[in-house]
Amino acid sequence: MVMSKQDSKPLYNSRIIDTYIKLIKRKYNYIDVEEVLNYAGMESYQISDEGHWFTQEQIDRFYDRLVYLTGNNDIAREAGRFGASPDAIGVFRQILLSHVGPAKAYEIIGKAAANFTKSATYESKRINTNKVEIVVTPLDGVHEKPFQCKNRIGYFECVSAMFNCRMPKIEHPECIFEGGSVCRYIVSWEESSFAFWEKIRNYTTLLLSPSCMCSFLIYPKVAATAFLPITIFVILSLTLYSKIMEKRELDTAIDNLRDSPDKLLEQINMNYNNALMINEIGLAISKQMDIDSILMNVVQVLEKRLDYDRGVVLLTNRDKTKLQFHAGFGYTSEQVDLLRNTSFHLDNPKSKGVFVLSFREQRPFIVNNIDEIKDTLTPRSLEFAKALGVKSFICCPIIYEKESLGVLAVDNVRTKRPLIQSDANLLMGITPGIGISIHNSMLIEARERQFKSIMQTLAASIDARDTLTAGHSEKVTEYALGICNELGISKDYCEVVRVAALLHDYGKIGIEDSILKKKGKLNPYERLEIETHAEKTKKILEQIHFEGIFREVPHIAGSHHERIDGSGYPKGLKGDAIPLGARIIGVADFFEAITAKRHYRDPMPLDEAFQLLEEESRTRFDKSVVAAFVRYYRKTHNWDPTPLSFTALSQRTGFLPLQRITGV
């Protein structure tokens, strides 16, 4: 038989199968329920999840296996009748018993059915006080089986039983399995005990009242002393008994509804908490750009909002050969170290770990008892699970546009609450947003790496012109970033300074080698030509489409030879008119230049270099920038200037002298 698309869609709620299973445990306890579920492609945790739905194919396989094992071809109808049992389908009972009396319950059965099946529409119509017509119309493409018709009849029969009525009479004049276009059921039942005794009371009152009046006319004394009290006693007794019956029926409905408000409030609170969690995760991932910050915020929200003891996020490396730890909550420091030092290999086809399978197959896994799957795991995976104390867990893939990026796993080690499909569904609803953020972050990081490599290549192209000055741009960048850190400059502006420092001399590409590499002293013309490199740097960099904060790069790079006193070039800017980044690069460039070998001189000794830097800070350099550079250099190069030079510098910049490091 060719299977339609509808047959592979989830159409039947897990509570239908739950009724069958409870019936099996009550009457057919010799049957291995797990074996039946495995045959049908179902999991036990899916049955306990009221939000899970099964396909027509799964339902068919479940029923076929059950009939084979029980030998009962009428078990579908029996399961339907079993719905009247208090320990059968609680939700079904609550829905129906919320309406006092079977008539109203049958009328709303169509609405109730929507909670259990998406395969057909149900319409009910009252014919009289104790008779209704129910019409079931299968949806297009759905291929129900005859046993499902019997199951419906069983449920219709159980409705009357819920109200302590006798078994109803069910006529089935039209059936889709016998050529009909719909399944039509005529359900009739005997009245409830309350209604029956109320009628008896009414009829008795009608009969005894005239007799009592006649007796007063004929035998007034007898009527007053005997007949009237007996009549009143009988009527009151029947009234009392009918009220007792009415109260019992009301108590039955109330008892069945007693837990509904609590369950409803619990569900409302759960939905509200989940909505808050999704909103908080959205805010968390929208405010961050780098992957680690995104994931740290996500796991903090998960820890706060979800009912799990622990959680972990593993992401694949760039070549997609391993899953590696990135963030988690609820783990001890030793367990975090274990997670950080453990890689889950994706390039090993023999790997059967749940993390790897979830990543590869792009589907969630729910394990309520790890002992149930230990035979499918490698010794290494079992040892890892044992070291972490894993008992039950859910693992969900993090996917972006059909590409696996990692996995999110949560587990319980103290809480005894079983993990169910709705837990996995909730996590699977969260992971797409995480996947989008991770993907966007990866794109940004890739773009940044590309941007940095281009900048590095441009800087190297200048240094490549002269082996003697090779590495100058990188060294200036190192010094400039060190100054930035000492000054507490923001991360974003540090990036601007880094790019500008790498490219600060790019204009030298337009200077002839005869001038650039000249070993002797430059003449005035050559000196002017060299000085044009700052303006050329700015003009060349302005042709690059720098965005956002990087728009300042051309101006900063082109101003690194400006001086505080206005004696610099190319614009002769003074003081704060010089960008801070340019003032920083100016100090770094100056110090690197005087302490490195050049064609026309040897490197200057450090003591002399710091003395010269101190002298230049009086007029040419920003004193706070010079002081920050001295602090940076002392920390990173394990060196102190001589007391003489640094004392003078500290007096001018407000910094105290540093102790000379022994042995330097």
C-alpha cells in the first residue's frame, strides 16, 4: 500500500496509547509493553508526554502487534471503554465530567476529541434528552483503519459509564469502512438515577395529591391522622432521595474536576516561565557578538528558567572533526575541566556517543536511564558518563539551515523528574535561535579574521620593501596596544588603533627606494619627500571602505607625525586636535624607530632612548601617553629606566619612580 503524506504526520495524541497501555497492565500483564512500543517505533517517555503525537503508521503497528499478542480482535473497543476508569485518561474524564450529565458531555465530544486526534472532525447534535447523533469525518489523505472506528464506539460507551449510567445503545447506520462517506453514530442511554427518581417523585406527587384531597372529603379524620402524613412522608422521602442522587452526581463531577484548577495554574505558570525564558534568551543573544559571550548568557538563562540540574553547550571546531566544550552550568570545577579536556570525535565513523549521533542525525535524544543504552556506547563514552555522574539527559542539535553547529545537553543528577518529549520540544524550540546567533557570530569572526589578515598583508607589503625595517609595523602596533591597555581604552577603540598602527606607514609605498633606503643624511628635498608619506597614507586608506568606528583609521594613521606643540606634519595640528590614537601611535613609532637599526645609524641604547623620549614629551608628545608607555614597557619587558631619566619623567608626568629590578 502506498503511504500518503498524512500517514507520516503526527495525528494521534499519546494519551490514546496511554489508555491501551494501562489496559494491558491491568488485564494483560504478561505482555512486554516495551516490546510493543519498540515494534511501533514509540518510546515510553513519549507516552508519558501529553504533548506528544503519533503517526497513523505508528498507531497501526501498535494495534497490529497488540492484537497478535493478546489474540483479542476487539481490544480497540475494550480500550475505548477502559477510558471510563479513574486511572485511565484523566484529561478525557475531566473534559467530559466538567459537564453534568451525559447529554451535555456527548454534545461537546467533538471539542474534546480535538485534544486526542487530528485525523478527523467530530460533530454532535442532540436528538432528544437522552439521544445524540455524532458524525465523524476523516480529513483528506488520512487512512484510518476499522479498529479506530471500534475504538470510537468504545469511547462513546465509556461516557455513560462515567456518569454511572447504564451502557448506552449505539447505532452505526453509516460507516466509512462499509462504503459510507462518514462514520455516523446514534447514541442513546437511560436517564441518570437522579432524573429517574425525580420523575418517580413527580408522578407520585401527581397521583397522591388528588387522593389525599378526596380522603379529606370522605374521611377527614382518617385523612388527617393517617393518609396525609403518609403522603407527605412518601413525597419528602422521594424528594430527599432524588436530591441525594443529584448530590452524588454533582460530587462525582466535582471530584473529577478538583485537580483541574491546580493543573491549569501549573501549566499557565510553566507557559509563562517558558515565554520569559525565550524572551530572555532572545535579549541575551542579541546583545552579544562573540560566541563565548552569547553562550554564557544563554546558559545563565537556561539555569534560571529550566528545571534541570546541569546544562552544557558543545560546538564543532572549524574543520568539523570534533565537538568541544564552550559553556555550561551546574558542573563542579573538576567536571568542567573534564569537559574542556574531552573532545567528541566527529570524524570517527565508529563513534556512537549520543552527542555525536545527535549532531550527525540532527535529532534530539532523551535518555531517562543511561543503563538502557550502555550496550550501544563505547567504553570511552561509558567512562566519560560515569565520571560526570550522568543518569538521565536530553541532547538536542544546534542547527542553522540544515547544518549542525553543535549540541545542547541538559541532565538531572539530583532531581527525580522524568524527562519527556515536551522537554526536548522546548529545547528544540530554543536551539534554532542559538544556531542563528552562533552562525552570525561565526560570520563576524570570519570577517574579522579576513579583515585582520588583509591589514596584516598590507602592513607586511611595506616592510617587505626593506629587510632592515621588516617588522616595524607589527612592533609599533604591539607598543600602541600596550599603551591603550595602560590607559584603559575601550576594546573597540583599541581595534581602531591596532589597524591604524599596522598601516601608519603605508604611504611609504609611494616613496622611492633611493630616498627610503638612503644610508646617509637626507637633504632638505629628500626630507620633505619622506614627510609626504603621512598624507599619502591618509589618502590611500581613504579609498578603503572602512565602516563604523574604523572610519577614523585614515585620519589617525595619517596624523601619527603630528606633535603636541604643532611642529609636526602634515597639518601642524596641536594638542587635543590630534586624535588620541595618533598620539599613541606617535610615541610607539618614535620609540621603535630610535631603538631599531637603520641604514644611517645603530639602535640607541634603552637608557638614552627613554631619556630622549622624556625630553620629547616636554613639547612633542602627550605626557600621559609617554607615562603609559613607560609603565607598559616595564611590565612586559622586565626592565626599568635608570633612576635619573625616569625621575625626570615622573616629575613631569606625575608618576612615582619605579624600583630598579635586580640583575638588569
